[in-house]
Amino acid sequence: MTRTDMPPAPDERASLATFLDYVRDTARAKCDDVSQEDARSAPLPGSPLMTLCGLISHLHWVEYYWFQVVFLGEEDEGPWTDEDPDREMRIALDVPLADLLSAYDAQCAQYRKLVAGHDLDTEAQRARDNGKRVNLRWIMLHLIEETARHNGHLDILRELADGRTGR
């Protein structure tokens, strides 16, 4: 995989798309060649759901929520429930990391096409809790922030698992 944070054109759309792909690719790189046991390990006592598998599942479902539920206005069919709001992280322990990454990759490809087909100023179909609608630009920025934040978690988990750092 070749990661780059240099957009092919010096415009806002290319920059946002490139940085979103860069943080997505970084998340994937944090999982390269990790054992399934380490991918399911939750080494932080205060965060029993924080695993490599759980975080990749979480990133998958976060993008689903923002693009399909908020932006497109589709019904929310995510795995979470009121009783188990972090269920996407819990159920990931029963799925091989390779399958989680494959699903995330396929979904990212789908969302690249979605983004390419809409103006950045296009408002989301569904309003936020405050009644305001965000636009596609805001969603992309939010996903860059969310994914980058979780890349830090993935980095820590990977170092604790097998000492691998960087990338």
C-alpha cells in the first residue's frame, strides 16, 4: 500500500479526499501482519472494548452512519442499540481482522464514489440533534478527525501487542 497525503490537485475536494484516504490507509497499515490473537487483545484495563478489531469495526460503522444515515438520510441499521451503544466494537471480536479490513476497504471505495458525485456544499438529509444540517465538507472533515484520533489508539494497541511502531 502506498499512502500519501499529497493531493493530486491543489483544491479543497482533492485535499479532503486525499487526507481521508490517508488516514484510512494509516488505520489499515496499523493492522498489517498482526496476529488474530493480538487483533482481539484489549490490553488497556480501563478500555475493555479497545482492540484492533473493535476499532476497525468502529471506523467502518462511523463512516456508515455519517454517509448513509446522516448524509443520505437512510434508516439507521447499525449494530448499536440503546442497551449496547458500542456493540460494533464488541461483535468485531467474532470476526477475523482480515474480513473487517476487507469490508472497510469495500465500503471506503463505495464512499469515494458517493463523495465524487456530490458537491461539498450539499447538505445532509438528516439534521443533527441541534436541528442543524451539516454539509458533505463537514462530514469529510469530521471523518478525517475521527479516523486520525483512532489511528493514535491503533498505534498504541499495536505497540503493546508486538512492539511495532510507526507507519
